[in-house]
Amino acid sequence: LGDRAAAGEVLAQATALHPQNAELRYMLMEHRLKCRDYGGGFDLFEARWGTRLAGTGVRLPTDRRWDGTPFTGRLLVRAEQGIGDELLYSSLFTDLLARHADTLIDCDPRLLPLFSRSFPAATFIARTTPEDDPRRSGYARQCIAGDLCRWLRRSEADFPTRAGWLQPDPQRRDALRAQYRERHGNALRVGLSWRSKRPVDGDAKSLALEQLLQLLQLPGVVFFNLQYGDVAADIAALRAAHGIEVQVEPTVDPTDDLDGLAAQVAALDLVVSTSNS
């Protein structure tokens, strides 16, 4: 009904009556964030681990957990959830490193080159690295990436204004940009991504290319595939039905070459995407 104040009261009463219900705490967390009560919302963010949204294969810290206060020694930040979440939480790394320089961050192996270039002050390690690997030892505190929100985003003033935080490979970016300019002239270069493969809500976050037809028929625009996975049939069906060609970059695999994908995105003018990584 749009009555956020009443909704907050009801959710607070419900969570008080059922303090062990993670779904209720998660709903209250979302409500507080929507009301821009970032501190109150992120204080409840840990409820995500008791809901259907919890990721698989996440190693939740059980000891030496960081509570946001200053300390001496190395901080280990553990990745959580999927690629999209890792990219989202990487927006916190610059502020984290300003607060605590001695930081080891684990991430999906596909993100190692992009993250290492973007945050040279940090040390990165593949999240697939075994726990007994010597490179993981010696940390004084640890936390999971999403918990950084609780310490670094307490109020609206804590959200910095910046154009971006990821640095693509400049050589690959410039080479692709020059190639596209030579091939397509001054046409507007637009990247497309239209599908999510999340098992929980992927269908609700996906479109068919046919649904973008009004956009795809605009003159003076060249469209490029940024969609991960096997979408050759989607592209072929669009070509057969409407004569529209979505360009596929043969030097970039959108699933495994995420550093190349970042360079390709930076070489384009615009991106049109559904909600995916």
C-alpha cells in the first residue's frame, strides 16, 4: 500500500515475535535499506544466510571475525555468492583499503586479473585455493565480503560518488574500440545481455531477444553480444526472423574471459542489460 512507516512497525513486531525467522529479518533488512536506514539495514544483513538466497560453497567465518574496529595484522575477505555479487561488493574495496591496507581478498579465479589491476594495494587469491595453502595463513581477522557493508556503508554519506572502480585492460579496450570503429564507422555501439541463469529467480530476470525488437530495429546502431552461455540459437533466430545481426566478438568468451569482457564493455558506447552479472 506504500505505507512504509506502518510496514516497518509490522515487520519489527513480527521479528520480535519470531527472532529465529531469517526470512522475516531479511524482509526487515530490505525495508530499512529502502528507507535509507543503511546502518539499521546492514546490521540485519547476516539474515541472508538463513534464506533461500544463501549461496552455495560459501565458507562463512567461524573465528577471528572482524567487527569493523581497527586492528594490527592481515584481514582476509572471503568472497560470497556469485560473480555479480563479487563485482558489487568490490565497490567497497577502495574504502576498505583506505581503512585497512594489509588485506587479502579471495575471488573467483576469472576475476583475478581485473581485480588485481583495479586494486593494486590489495593482494588477491582465487577462492578455490585450499584452506591449508600457505598463502591463506597468517591473517589476524576475517570477514565475508557482504559484511563490509555493515562497517563501510552506515549512512548515505558513506556512499562515494565515483564514475567507476574497475579498470579494464587498456590495450584490449583500445584495440577493440579501434576495430569496431574501422568496421562500423560512427554507428552507436551497444552491448546486449538479456538472460540470467540464477536457479532461484533467473526466469524473472530474463528476456527474449524478440522482446527487444523495437530497440533492435533502431537505425544507426550496431549491437554486440555480451551475454554469457550458449546463445547462438537466440542470435540465429533473430537474424532469420528479422534480418538483425547481433555481433559476436570471437576474441572474448563472456563466461570465462571476464577480463576480456570488461575490456569489450569499455570499448562500447552503451550497454543494455537485464539484472545479471
